[in-house]
Amino acid sequence: MKSKTSMLEVLRRVIQEVNGARNLDAALATMVRRIRKAMQTDVCSFYLYDKELESLVLMETIGLRTQAVGQVVLPLGEGLVGLVAKRSEPLNLEDAQSHPHFRYFEATGEERYSSFLGVPIIHQRLMLGVLVVQQAEQRQYDDEDEAFLVTMAAQLAGVLAHALATGNLNRRALPSGQTMFKGVAASPGMAMGEAVVITPPSDLNSVPDLVPSDEDFEVARLKEAIGKTRAEIRAAAERLVNRISTQELALFDVYQQMLGEAALSEEVEKRIREGQWAPGALADVVRRHVQYLERVDDNYLRERAADIRDLGRRVLAHLQEDSPSTPETYPDNAILVGDEISVAMLGEVPRDKLKGLVSVRGSSTSHVAIVARAMGIPTVLGMVDLPLPRLSGAPVVLDGHRGRLFVRPAPELKARYESLIAEEEALSELLSHEQDLPSETPDGHDMPLMVNTGLAVDAAALLKSRISGVGLYRTEVPFMITERFPGEKEQTRLYRDQLESFSPLPVVMRTLDIGGDKDLPYFPIEEANPFLGWRGMRVTLDHPEVLMVQLRAMLKASKELDNLYVLFPMITNVEEVDEALRLLDRAILELGEEGIDVERPKVGVMIEVPATIYQMDALAKRVDFFSVGSNDLTQYLLAVDRNNPRVSSLYDALHPALLGALQELSQDALRLKKPISLCGELAGDPAGALLLMAMGFTSLSMNAPSLPKVRAAIRRVSLKDAQQLLSEVMLLDTPAQVHMHLDKRMDDWQLSHLLPPRD
Ligand code: PEP
Ligand code: MG
């Protein structure tokens, strides 16, 4: 193995190439070559595990005969490669031929190779293939060699899983047809429709692949776009002629040359003739050049990579001018798919055509998820393996309960989902009849239900008769949609609207809870650990000017309505409450001095940082009510980032530790004679809601679409039975046991139809 620095350098480059590669075959070919070179060995090969054949197929090699690709097939457990795969462990042999598992394949010509090092490629505990290096003379690959190959395999794993899932391996012997992607369930419900890939304009990385129906037309529009870009650059150069140096101006000549007939455009045209539409061909060519230039150790050439990318974007922008997506062009059952979907993009699709949302980034608490839930649109976010460019126009089935997307679903799957969707519609129709009935148990216990709001789409008029108030108004949501901090007047209007719509019911307004995953575009917070950093009250106490404007606006808005409750988020220390209250009192005083007399609203704190669990007495001396944020309490108590899809299976609000904490909190609140509400997602889960009721929570606040099922559960289960259930559940040791037990009881009570569907 070469020196450590060169190993790291090779790793870095290969990762860059593999991740940037548009085509898996090309990535594999480069990878085996690079590994062979870096390890100074004779052979590097990649074997793919074919699930259907339960065998490993030689897919790529440098060193063995290329004719052997696709021909060498080793059943799991057979041969050295099969053994590596079966044991999921590296195998390092100086004399491979003497190993009892050694098998000879004539096609490879590998009898010449003595030494063997094979490592498994594993993604999310699944074995996908094996990476092998071999050497003619006897050689003991050392620890560093092994570590290098294991690291390479780990890198390849993600790319491979992605390519497999998309059917993007254009070799035979691979499963094809229906593919499934997993993400984070962000808004419940199921939908079938057509994938509409939304790409930010002029983004070369998200241009879909399409086979052109008319190559000549594609070439013509490419030429036109290049012509427009050249004219644009010429005009820019003319505008700048007196303002920049001749040296800088010369750059424009370089641009012109790059765009010249013989360079970029010819290559792109060639790619179009190979069967790619103009935007895709442009993206391919630009990417190839950029990748090449970024790899060379020359600053000047590396700068040129940025130039080519910039030119590519400009040409792409012109190409995209002729194919804008307008609401009329959306299919009737659009499932929006994007790298990141913003609330603004959501607004572009007519509501009746929008059936689902999917994105690579985001989490169940990103603001798109909050909007989607409020609108009742099935959503799956954090689908990290999604091959965006290849999804455009594909038929899909979206499962917002389980966090799944099926692309090109098989007829049986479609039929299953058709009936599941029909069942869900029938259930919601059934439940809608009892929406105006009280949320009261059969033994007469009243369980007040409230809603979480944040958007104008929340239909206050319809909800008002069905709820006890707004348990959580997330003020950061309107802040996210604006382009700057809204001023005092603007905020007053917003809050007045909310307070008036729900008056005389109480409205709990939470002060700005930004940070974590909730960034404001105009107030970016860059931190290594945003959830442990500058969040919620920590930000607003550092910016009293922002908090004061907000408090004044809330107070002014509540004048004569008196249904305002103020809630402070992310409280960790009691001093934070003291400081926030001081500012609140100052705002009341200032308004009084301005002739605006307002009542002091009731004040509460969010219990979402574990530290507050142990400070309930001190907090109770200062505030009027508690509101448990189970979303954050779960992430902080379990040390599981609520946005990280990789650990989402560990994120569980019904973890025994959480149940213990919640029960203690409700008992403390009872002892301290303070109301305690819960406004995280757990309140919207019918089984979770029953447990919280049994614990003694005084109200539950949830997204409006969760109300019907929670109400139905409460109306069917007595407080006594819920308490019995709670005492059974509190004895269990693991989250899985808790879920199983809840499922069983819900089944006994014939309420399993209220639970989110699970596999
Ligand atoms: C919570 O943390 O549970 C909560 C309700 O607040 P948010 O989801 O906005 O952080
Ligand atoms: Mg929170």
C-alpha cells in the first residue's frame, strides 16, 4: 500500500468520482482501476450478489479476462467469493489455491493468481456483493490494505444499493421491474399517481434522462440556447469593458471559445445522437469535463471546472425556457418528487392535482412535512437513495404510513394499494360522522383535544366546534414563508387572525422556535450539531429585539380577545424562563405606556429537553402550564436525531424510557396543580393518546387530520381500560414489546383499523 496521505487522497478521489458518476457502470470501471493502482496489485474485481439466483456474478474486473464478466457465477457459500459473501467477513489469503473453498474458473484465467483479499459490500445490513483484489505472486495483504478495501466497499455500498433499487444496472441477470425506496414517513395516507420530478431551475445535477423523440429538434434547440448564451456573454463583456481589467475580460473570450462550434456543442450534439435529450446531453458532457478538471492537480484548470459548470448552467437555463412547467401541465394525480421541496413549490401545483410528496432531504418535522400534514397530503421525506432523474413520469405508489415509494408497481401491488386506499376512504367517511360528538370516554372522562396550527390553510371555522382550542401555534411557520423577519404590524395581523378565528377558545402561541432543522432563509444558522445548539429560546433570548417584537405583537393581537397563552420552547434552565418572563412583563409595561392596556396572558414552558423533567417544581413556581414536546423529548432522551433517516428506526416515542418520563411528568404536574398538555406527534397516535389520557394529561394537541381517529379511540375505550392498558405497558422492557402489546389490545377492542398500517 502507498503512504497514508496517498491512500486518503485516493479514497477522496474515488468517493468523489463514485458519488458524482451518472452511470454506475462507469463508476465501477473507474473504481476497480483506481483500487488496483492504489494497492499496486494485479487484479481488482467486483462481484454483485443476485438475490434471485442467490449467487455472486462477476460484474467488473481489471486484471481478469473481460469475457468472464457475467459468466462467472458463484452460489452463496461457494468459492472464495461466495464464502466472503456468506460469512459477511473479509478473507485474506496468501495462498488462495490451497484453501478448501478455492474454485477455478477457466474463463477468468485466474489460475495465475496466488493471493486473494475479498471484502463484503454491505448496505443497511444487507450483503450486496464482494470486492476482490488478487496478486500473481504470493503476497500477504497487510492491515492497511484490508482497511482500504473495507472503506472502499463501504463507499460503494450506498451507490450500489441506489443503483440496484432503480434498476440502473444495465446488465443481465438482475431483478428488474418494481422497485421500492424507503424514507421517513412524514404525513400519513397513501396515494397512486405519476411522479413529477421538480428540479430547481438550471441545476445540472437534477436534469432527468429522456430519450429524444426528435434528435434534430433537440440539436436545433441546443444550438439556439448556445447562441443565446454567447450573445449574453458578449453583452456582459461589453457592459463591463470599462470596469474590469483586460485580464478579466479575457475570461469572456475563453467562455466564447468553450461555447464555440468545435468544443462543447459538438460533444453535446454527439451525446444527443446517442439517445439523450438536449438538457440531459448537456448535463452529461458538462459533468464529464468538470469531473476531469476537478481531479487534476492544477489550480488554473480547477478554476476552469467552475467556468464550465457556470456555462453549462447558463445554456441549461435557456434550454429550460421553452419547457416551463405550468399548473396545466401537471397530471391529475401528481406525486411531487424532488431533492428538496419547499412550501413555495408546493403552492405551484393545484391542490386537486397534488396527491403526494416525496423528497430526498427533509424529515417528519421539516416545515414541508408540517404543511403536508395540515393539508392531509401523504408524504415521505428523507428518501436518500432516490434516483431523481430517472423517476420523471414513472407510475408510483406512495405509502405515507410506512415511508415507502414503489416505482413502476407490479399489478398485484397496485391492486393491494387500491383496496387499502378504498378502505381508508371508507373509514374516514365513517369517522367523519362522529366529529362533532364530544371527545369523552364511555365512562364519562372528558379528554380535551386541541390542534396544532401554523398556517392559513388550517380550516379554523370547521374545526372550532370540534376542539378545545389551539394547543400549539408554531409561529416559526409563517416566519419561514416570508423573506425577512415580519415586522410588528405584520405579526400583529397574523396573530390577530389566529386568535380571532378560534376565539373564545384558547390559543397557545409559541415564541419563535428556529434552529435545529428550522432555519429561516434570511437568518441562516450553520452549526455542527444544530439540535444541540442555538435553538428556540436560546436564539430569541440572544436577540431580545426579535423576541420583544413578537411578544408585543402577540399581546396587541390579543387585546379584548384574551384567549392568548404564551409558550416558551427549548427551555433548559430556569433562568431562561425568568429572562423570558422579564421581557414579557416589559412588553406589557411598554404597551401600557403607549396607551394599550393588555391582560397578562397565561404562560407555559415546553418540556422537551430532558433537564426540565427534573425541574418541574422550580418551573411550576414561574409558569401556569406545561406542554410536553414529545418530538424533541424523544430525540434528546434517546439521543436519536429526529431528522436522520439512518437512525429513524431507533426513534420511538413509545420507548419505555419515554413512557416512564411522560408518566412522571404528568404525576408531577398533578402534584403541582398545573395543567399539562402534550403537543408532539405522539398525541395524534390513537394508542399513544389512550396512554397519555390514562397518565392524566389534561389535553392533547395534534394535527387536524389526526383528530378523527384519536376521537374515535377515546369514545370507545373507557378511562378504566386505558389505565389498565397503561399499567400493563409500563411493565414492558422494549419498544417492540410495547408496540406489540398496544397492537394486541387495540385488536381486542376492534380498533386496529385506527392504527397506522404497519407491515
Ligand atoms: C415537539 O418537539 O414535540 C414539538 C411539538 O415541537 P416541534 O415539533 O415544533 O419541535
Ligand atoms: Mg420541539
